[in-house]
Amino acid sequence: MRVTNPEKVFFPARGTTKFDLVPYFVAVGEATLRGVDRRPMVLKRYVNGAAEEPFFQKRAPSGRPDWVTTARIRFPSGRHADMVVCDEVAAIAWAANLGCLDLNPWPVRADDVDHPDELRVDLDPTPEVIWDDVRRVALVVRDVFDDLGYRSFPKPSGSRGIHIYVRIEPRWEFDEVRRAALALGREVERCAPELATTTWWKEQRHGVFVDYNENARDRTVASAYSVRALPDARVSTPREWSEVPRVDLAKFTIDTVPARLKKRGDAAAEIDAVAHPLEPLFALAAEQEEAGAGEAPYPPHFPKAEGEPPRVQPSRRRKSGGG
């Protein structure tokens, strides 16, 4: 594959060019593939480098190589599109050549795009939260998963949060997986009310938001070994749970991660070893719902769900006199 405009600078503060970026993805390609293999992917393209805003390309480019495959997916609106599927390292390098610093796959496989095989926990800190609190909430998530019999895999986002993954049996649709994620988030909130929240509206949040909506259809997060658009070109790198209490985000960049991977291997190497059923989380959801916990808000562009509360900020509801 030919790298176009190899001299283009993607990280000005360190002088990192596209010709540095593409070989990085080749070096970590096999481990990166574990997170994106056979998954429809949104192309998040930083065509002018990490310092500029990206644009999101959901439909596969018409001029792609014939070895870059696609999968047809359905959006919440009901419309369809053919999305890129990276099922080999060369396809990842091709995406990097398009300016994709972080890779954003759906939690489904190309042969069954309506039944996720991955439950994702996205810990999103509010602005005042310190990094140590994010790590503390991640450990609570681990404990809840352990109690329910799930094996989970942590990955700092490379920005301010932490992603936690669980492979699940692909038997449930997106709304059901989201319900399981919401139950998980509410249990974490119950265990650490001073640190964690599932409150959707930012004006009411505190601490670390457990973003259950990342499991809704058409929502994605940066996958393992993605490069984040920060000045130091840091990488979203899977870690062992034993590393989480002391993890330092700044130590993992495109310069250091290939050597770590070669020396220590991929911390998520066994993620595909077992796929868990969702019944334990459904049982937890039923308990919460019986106790009065109702539906939680979806993102704005989703169809209204049965029992969903008003999609209006609470402060605006009060001003307008709404309930």
C-alpha cells in the first residue's frame, strides 16, 4: 500500500507525520485487529492532523481497494449504509492513511450486525474529577462484573476516561444490551454514590459518568491501540487490572506502545476466550426496575423509547413549568 502525502504532519508539537503513523499501526496491527476484526467501522478522519477537527465518514469510500470489505448496517433512523470492515492489518493501515487516528468499530460482527457481541462500559469524568477517581470507579466496575461472573478487560481511553469491555453472546439486540449496561451502571452508582453517576443530563452529573448509551445502536468508542488526538500522540492501550491503580496515561504513546506490546504482549489477548450470557445483568435490571428505576434517556437523535423521561434539560423543564 502506498502512503499518500507521507510528509504531512499529524502531531505538530512532536513533528509526527503520516509516515510515522502508518508504520505504528502496522507494528501493533495484530493486537489492534483483535478490537476491530470483522466489525463495521466509522472512519473518523483527521485529514489536517490532530490539531484540527475531524469529520466522520460512515459510508465506505467508493474508491477503496477491492480488498477492503464492507458490511451493511441500519441506523436508528432506519436508513442503511455500507460501512468499512477492517478484517486484516492492511485495512487498518489503509484507514490510517486516510487520517484515522482512532478506530471506531461497532460492537457487532459483519455477519450479524444486529446482535452485539461486546458490552462496553465508558467511564466519562466530569471536568472537576481527578484521574485517581476515574481509576477508583473502574475498580468498582471490575468488582461488580466479578460478582456477576463476568471477565472484564480495562483500557484507558487515552484521553480522560477508561473503557471496560466484556465479550457477550450475540443473542440480544442493541436495546437489550443497553438495558444490561444501564443496570451495570446503576449498580456501580449504588456501590460508589459519591464517585459514580448514571445521570444523563450534564447539569446534574457529578463524579464519573457511567455512559450506558455507548451500547445503543450507532454509538462507538475508540478501540484498542487507537491514537488519540492529543499533542503527545498517546495511545488507548489495554492494561491488566493490576496496573489500573497506578496507570499513567502519558507513558503510552506511539513511540512506547510497540515496544511494550512486543515485551509484555497484549493485555486483552484472551478477550475472545469466553462470551458471557446477559441473564445476570437482566436479573439485576429487573430488581432495579421493581424498586422504581425506570427507563433512562437516549441520545437526542434516537426514536423515543417507551417509558423514557422527557428529553429536555431539567433546568429548562422547570423554567417552562413542565413536569
